[in-house]
Amino acid sequence: MGDDVDSIEFTRKDRQSYREKVRRCLDVFARMLTESKFDFERPMTGLEIEFNLIDADHDPAMRNAAVLQAIANPDFQTELGQFNIEINVPPRGLAGQSMQELEAALRASLNDAEERSRSQGAHIVMIGILPTLTADALTSESLSANARYALLNQQIFAARGEDLHIAIDGPERLSTYADTIAPEAACTSVQFHLQVSPQAYANNWNAAQSIAGVQLALGANSPFLFGKELWRETRIALFEQATDTRPAELKSQGVRPRVWFGERWINSIFDQFEENVTYFPALLPVCEEEEPAEVLARGDTPRLQELRMHNGTVYRWNRPIYDVFRGKPHLRVENRVLPAGPTVVDVLANGAFYYGLLRVLAEEDRPIWTRLSFAAAQDNFYAGARHGIDAQIYWPGLGEAPATELVLRRLLPMAYEGLDRWGVDPAVRDRLLGIIEQRCTSHLNGAEWQAKTFHQIDDDKRPLDRRDSLREMLGRYVEHMHSNEPVHTWSD
């Protein structure tokens, strides 16, 4: 979805041509999986982090165009909302001190970006959902000035035929309507990428699905939306509802949502691209001139742009990626489960836990997905999103247990072993996984800190408008964020 599009209206012929072209791309992709040499000998990891922009009052700052111009760094890019930006970190390996070096580089980039953003009256915040965001701030005028976003908004609402209903129950209850996809911009996340071989993709995706609930339990950082305390990772429910193309009738018929956990374990990456083509109509039916079969026949690598564009409009929490770099194709698992923040070191601790655990689970002789039903993995996912670090997670051989106990007893030792297999320096491994351990023993992650601090401020000051308490909480959050001390060490 990072590609620009030019068309503003699509005809029936456009959609028919696109459907046929996507099918041709899928056929060529199937051939490539058996014939082509994918790049995977030196597995690379990648990282994307989305941010919010706030003003001096800690309210959203609709200034991303001016901020990006001031930052003047191609690693930073626009995002859906005018109060969003994103950083794309160049791929790298995990071995040695790579993650420590990445932490230093990220902090330097963000410090420079923050300083430049101040010249535009904005500050950068790394958080799952901005607590001071209001529904009034999420309108068509708040979308970034990019034809892609306007077109996506148009197509989603053309498919629905009615406004979006956003309804989320937690400690409090939210029910509201939206006539644009702007609420999606409230969801800022971290995406971890892992380059894999075609043969290893299914195992890695299945493993990633099996631990998604645990990731959310540990990393939840989005307890507030529109002034309401909802799920500990409200971003999950909001993103699912804000991009839903189905009116109520299609939901009741069992039509699949575009934000999708999935419905089964897979045997091949082809399964997922085939599902995309079979289950989901095109949102952006833009065809390119490339004929993939001809490109492959002459010995070159096809871009399969239509297949990639379509994949970019199906929002799996663990998504397949096909890409081409320097003329060579490669495949990636994109893990989209976690929110941004609270600090750079917290993000990298989450990454270390994910990559380490994934390595062991994907290589087990008796894989976890042969002992864990897909329905149980999905239940774990929503338990982690709803309850955060208080979640109860089902795990084979242990039954249902507190997420923190599962991590400390079973999963953390696996993550240590996995990072050893990746060749991560022991000191780097111990520091990052030690943060995960302390988060479990202190029972404090980003969502818990936000909720606890907000209630303390609100009870002490009893303001007329609770948004004042949220503003003060966010101000303290930003100070701690810049310290880069992990969230479990934060005071109120």
C-alpha cells in the first residue's frame, strides 16, 4: 500500500481486467515458487514504526507534510492521517550487536526528527493510540494529501454503502459512527519483517500466529480511544472496524473481513495469496503494463504489482510479502500485531522476544500448531488485546494460564535459545529479554502504565474535562519516552 495510484474512478471493465491480471500474476507466482531462486541465504529483518504528532497542548497536530519536509530524511514517510508519520528502517541481520546498533541509530534518527519537528510546532509520540484524540479530529480533512488515501476511502465506503459503526466494550463503552476511514489513522503500530525461503514461510507464519496473543498481552499500549478506557490494545478492535467493507447483511452471511486473523494453519505462502484472490474483491483495481509470464519467460523477475497491490488491501495481522530487490525476488513474514512504543528499547525488546521465539517454534520437530487449534490461537489473540498483561492464554501442555506465567515458565527460555541460534551477542540478548522478564514480574506494560497514571491524575485533580487528565498523562508519557528507560521502570 506504499504505492501511489492515479485513477480516481474505476469502470466495470477496469475491475474485470484487474481480476484477470491478478489471476495471471497468481499463476506466475505459483511457477516461481517451484522454479525461481528466491533470496533467503542471508535472512534479513526489517522494522517500521508509525508515530503520532502532537502540539504543545498534547493534542493531535495535523502537520505531517510540513514535518516531513523539515525532517528531510527519506526513511520517514507520510501515513494515513495528517497527524501520522512513519519510519522505515533499512533491513539488517540479527547477529552480533546488530540490535544494539539499531537502537542507537533509531534513537539518533528520532532525536533529530523531534528537533526538526519542533520548528513546525509539532512533537513526535510513539504510542498505539493517541489518548487525546477526539472523533471530531478524524474527518476526511484529516487524511493526508495523497490520492491513494482518498481513493481507498472512496472505495471502502462504496463497498459498504453506509457509515462505519465503531462499537467497543471494555471498562467503558464506545459507540460512534464515521463517514470516512480516518479512524484507522488512530492506530499506530510496529511492523517486524523476517525474510524467509518459500519452504520455510508456512512454518514461520504459523508460529507467528500461535504467539500473537502473547505479543499483545506483553506489548499492549492502546487503552484509550476518544476519552474512553476500552481494551488494553484497543487498536485491534478499532482497526478491524475502521476498514470493514461489509455492511451488516454481509457480516451475517459470513463474508470475511479485510482485517483478518485468518481461519486455518497454512502449508504454503501460495495459500494466502490464493485466499486473497478468492475471497476479497479489488479495492484499487489498477493494472500495469507488465505481463508477468513474458517477464518470467525471458529470465527476468516480474514485479507482480497487481497481486502485491491486492495483498496490500487485505490486512492480515501476520501478512505475506512478495518483493523484488536488485532484480531478485524474496518473501517476508510481516508481523503487524504490536502497537508503537512506549520507548525504542521496549520496541526492540518486543522484537527480540518475537524473533527468538519464532526461530525455535518454526524449527520444532513437533510444531506448536499441530497441538494448538487455530480457534484457540485466535481466542488467545483477542484475550491479549482485551486484557493485556492480565490476559489468560491457552497453551498446549499448560492449559489456560496467566500470560506472564506462560512467558516466564515456557516462552522466555525458548526466546533465549532462538536468539542464540540467530547469533545475537549474549549481552544484547540478556538486556532485551531481561526487559521482557521484568515486564512480566512487575506486571507493567504501556497500557497498564497509561491507565494507572490516568486514574491517579483524574482522582487527585478531578478536572471538569477528563481530557485534561489524559493530556497530563500523555505529557508524562512523552517525558519517559524520551528517556528510553523501559516502561516497567517508569514512575507515575
